[in-house]
Amino acid sequence: SGGQQTQVALTLALARHPQLLVLDEPMAMLDPLARHDFMAAVMTAVADDGVSVALSSHVLAELERVADYLVVLSSGSVQVAGEVDDLLASHRVLTGPASEAGACVERLNVVHARRGEAQAHLLVRTNGTTDRLPHGWETHPVSLEELTLAYLREPGAAALPGPTRFENAHSSAVTM
């Protein structure tokens, strides 16, 4: 099966005692149990042998549990890069009245806005500011999946060290 082939490939790669293991979509053909076992084997190699792992995946839920550093590529450019904990700490989801969303978008660094008839959800980059929320708005922590999807939905947004997209709208993105 695809899961058995993936496990054998991982075993062979780890038998060489690499310093760096590069995995491209290794969980694409795995069932949930095989994904769990695969990631457990990878994390054991990281902990026991000091292996560094570069993992490319579309399975965001799996990455949230194990990733220390995130790089999001969009159209061949790095759109988001940073320590996962720092990225999550510097972003929030704001929920409030849709009628007031426009005012929030103007004064906050909004990465992505989703508006319904009554409510709006804004994913904002906080940059460590402590702006008071407008009346009727709530703030919630962001998940890695929400963060990644918001940036992918907004190709002009960037969470890279340095100026935000609003401070330097004409700068070019870093390409790989």
C-alpha cells in the first residue's frame, strides 16, 4: 500500500542517519492512523537523533502539532515566514458587527476579511500593538490553519520581517 511504501522510504532514509531530512508531501497517500505513526517516527528521529526536518505538506492540521517554523509559498514567492509561535502570537481573529468592519479595516493591519450580513471576521496582524477593540468586537487566537489560509486567500498580504504590506506596498516579494 501507499502507507507501507512511505514507511519503508522513511525507514531507509533514517537508516542513513541524516542531519537533514527533506520530505515532500509524505502524508498525501496515508490514512489517519498511518499519518499519526509516520509523524511519530519523524518526531522520534528529531528528538533522539537531532535530525532537522523540512516538511512540505498541504495537511495543515498535521503541521500545527509539529512545526516550529513556517514558510508559506504562494505563486513562487515567500508570503509568510517565521517561528510558528511568533506568527500565532502576532495575529488575532476579530469578530464583530459587519456594519463596522470597514472602519476596522482602515485602522488595523487586516490580512483577510470575511463578512456576512450580521457579523464580520477579520484576521489581523497585531505587530505587538495593544489597540483597543471597538465596542461589540471580540478577539480570538488564530490557528495555524486559519493563518495559512488567510494569507493564501490574500496574495498581496505578507508576514515577513520588516514593513507590512501597508507600509511598503510597492516592495517585491522574496522568491525561491
